[in-house]
Amino acid sequence: MSRPPSNPSTLTRGYLIALASAAVLSTTAIFIRYLTQTYQLPALVLACLREGIVALIMLAILGLRWPRLLRLKREHLVYLILYGLMLALFNSLWTLSVSLNGAAVSTVLVYCSAGFTALLGWWLLKERLDWAKLLAVAICLGGCGLVSGAFAPAAWRANLVGILTGILSGLWYAIYSLMGRSAAQRGLNPWTTLFYTFTFAALFLFAVNLIPGGFLPGKALHPLDLLWLGDSLPGWGILVALAAGPTLAGYGLLLVSLSYLPSSVVNLIATLEPAFTALIAYLLLGERLDGIQIGGSLMILAGVVFLRIYEGRLAGQGPLAPPLKTQSQSDQ
């Protein structure tokens, strides 16, 4: 049975890390949309290259600075291979959803994961599912719809494949979050987990892109399509920026936050991502938030703050539980 984090200071640390993750990840759809529209980069090729670049960057960083984090116990291997498969499926579905539906609809659909996570976390990890968490889920999802503009009927004029892809991306995001929590409970260091999951995900996607035929939308039709960007230095630069920025830093912070907070809580905080995306567009592109978007942002913030206060009170009232111990801590 999962218990609340050890104390309010641990809760606060987990919330701050999760908020930072949401802020960094909020730029993901912008990068993906630009690459798929400007360079017509196929979705599954993009996902494969993205995972592979992340794995190479992490191999260089960990190998030079923290080689001990590359060591992996044999009993964790099968779990991380499965985790990598789930990551490959999620990133493929998410990338394909952005290319099919656009940023607004795909963002709302992926954040139906908040509901999936709360239910699956209660079912599989025995996480608490009470009235407060259900209320926070409803508030945050409502805010997502307002911020992204999905309340407009025109935003939903997409084909059935696009809508189903978006919903499935939300389900697999929930599974990814739950497996991240489980990895923390197994004592795996977040950066070790990140390296191996992205490595295995890249291998899975590489194999998929090499399968002959075009039966899957967005896959490579020929092996040379994996070098789709050719000699376009700006294109490769944007792809590397996507891998090093929102992917590596965003997912890394997400996994660290899962060492402190239940997966359902982390996933709820992640619903701030559409609000962060709107803010970045306002600051960098001069796009203004209208009254409905501001209201949606405040709804999401209210849901997260409400849940933070509620969890904090539970942590202060309940028995103290030791924080999750990671592999790096056990090595010291």
C-alpha cells in the first residue's frame, strides 16, 4: 500500500520538481509541430531519432561523469526493456497525434491520462483514490480544455484515427507514469532508468521503421528515410534541441518527481503543461491569452494547489513513511 510522502518538505520538493518538468515539457509540441510541418518529418522517424539522440547524450554524460549509474542489476533488465517498449509506444502515439490533430486537440487528449493514472494507480499500485483526487482530476481536465481551445467545435474536426491516437497517447502516458513510480519503488536511480528506457525505446522504434511496407502511418518507407533531414543543419539542430531540452530534462525531472510523489499526483501537476505552453507562446511569439484561456490556467492551478494542500495535511496527520531510496543513495 502506498503512503503519503514522509513530510511536508518532501512534498514541496516533489511538487517543485514536477512543476519544473511540466514547464520544460510544455515546449515539446512546439518542436514536434515545427519539424513535422516544416520538414514533413514522419512521426515514427522523428520519435526514433529523438529517443536515439537522448540515449547517446545520456551515454556520454553518464559515461564521463557518473559511470556507476550505467551499471544495471540483472533483475531489473526485463522490467526496463518493457518500460522502454511502453515509452516507444507513448512517444510514437504522441508524435503521431500532434501531426494528425494539431497542438490543441492532441494536448487535451494526452491529458486524459490524469484520469487513467488515478484509476490505474488505484488498481495496480494501491494508491489512494478519494474525493479530493477525483475533484482535482475534473478541475485540471476542464482547465486543459479551456487553455488549449478544445472547447471550440472546430478544434475537434479531426478524423477518427487522429482522435483514437490521441486518446491512446493519454492511456500510454498514464502507463509510463505508473511504471516510473514503480521504478522508483524498485530502487532504480531516475537517470539510470531514463538512459535504459530511451535506449530500448530507440531500438524498438528503429526495428519498427525498418519493417518493409507502409502499413503504419508515419513510419519510414525506406531505411534511408531515417536520415530524412539530410544535410539540413537547422533541422538537425532543432531535433537535437528537442532531445536535449524538453525530452531529456523534462522526462528526467518527471522521473525524479516520481521518487517523491504518487504517479497520479505527478500526472495531475503535469496538466499545467498547456498553461505553460500558452505562456511561452505569449512571451516568445506575442500570442495573447484571452479570458477563457486565463480562466482555464487558473482552474488548473487551483486544482494543483488544492491537491497540494490536501496531501500536505494528510502527510502531517498520518504516519511518517521514509522517502523512496534510490540506487544512487544505496551506493553511498
